[in-house]
Amino acid sequence: MLDEMDRVVLTEDLSEEELQAGDEGLVVMVYRHGVGGYTGPDGYTVEFRRDREEEDWPEYRHVNLHPDQVRPIRHASDEKPAGINA
């Protein structure tokens, strides 16, 4: 399960949101069934930002997603060298 402020990558195209698989975003809200009285399905609100000028696209877009629609972004600095146990 992801946490707020985790960087993620979209795993599928969302044409209605004008987003494509591979677009990167930031988790700004986490929804967990049964936590804090929340009764809906697990999911996230993810913020996507466009660097290029587009008339119909706001600078930031917030999209509610299911857990299978995003995955965490892995960077080389996240990898542990072989033989290191943490």
C-alpha cells in the first residue's frame, strides 16, 4: 500500500483524464477501507502536473485511482547493494 507523498507512475491510459500509462504523479490522499470510518474501496487521489502549456489542461490535475492503476516509482538510489540487509 502506498502512502501520502509517494511518487507513482500510472499503469494504464486514462483517456477521459488525458493521461497516459507512464505519467508520473504524487499521492496526495490515501483511502483505506475501515480506517477512520471510511467504508469505500481502497484507493488514492493522485496529483498530476503538466509542464507544457495546454489550453484545456490545468497546471495540476487530481484524479482518484484504484491501487492497480498506479505503482511506486523506483529509482536507482532506492536499490540496496547486494549483500546488504536492512
